[in-house]
Amino acid sequence: MIPFVSDHQFKVPVVRRHEYTVYLEQAAPHLTFIHCTMRVRWSATVKKAFLRDLDVLKDLHGGPIYALHEPGDEKHLKFLGMCGFTYVTNYTDRVSGELTEIHRAL
């Protein structure tokens, strides 16, 4: 099981494109979460650029990188799978009480 400490740091933008921004958030010494903001409609061109940037980011970071997922959001789950993330575990947020899944990319 992944030790989870909710002592979150700020999300830091690490990839800035007109189409999207990718952020990393250091939640514990060896627990990095990824976040993404999309500003355009998803297309084959955006997908190709995004996956290329994500591969470079994962390589530079050295991994693993984790992503949070709200159960039931099938569109996001498909996006995580396309990006190479797999389910690891669940946790319940201490503040909201919401169940959240943690996925990981190597």
C-alpha cells in the first residue's frame, strides 16, 4: 500500500502549451501527483503532442508518478489508461470524506 500524507505542496506547472498545462504536485517525499488542464478540444494532433510531452516528463522525473481519479468518471479513466496509468489503491480524503482512486505510471 502507498503511504499517503496529505501535506500537499503547490501544483507546479512543468509543461506549458497553448492547448494544455501539466502540473506536478509533491505530496510526500516520494509521492508525486500529476494534474492537467486542457484548454482545447481533444484531437489526434493534441493527443500526439500531449503523449510526447508526457513521455518526456515521465522520463525526466524518473517516476513513479501518481494520478487521482474519482470513481465513476469513465472519461477520465479512459484518459488515464491512454496515458499509461494503472490502478493502485483507494483512499478516503480526510477533509471531504470522498473515496478517491490512486493510479500510477512508471
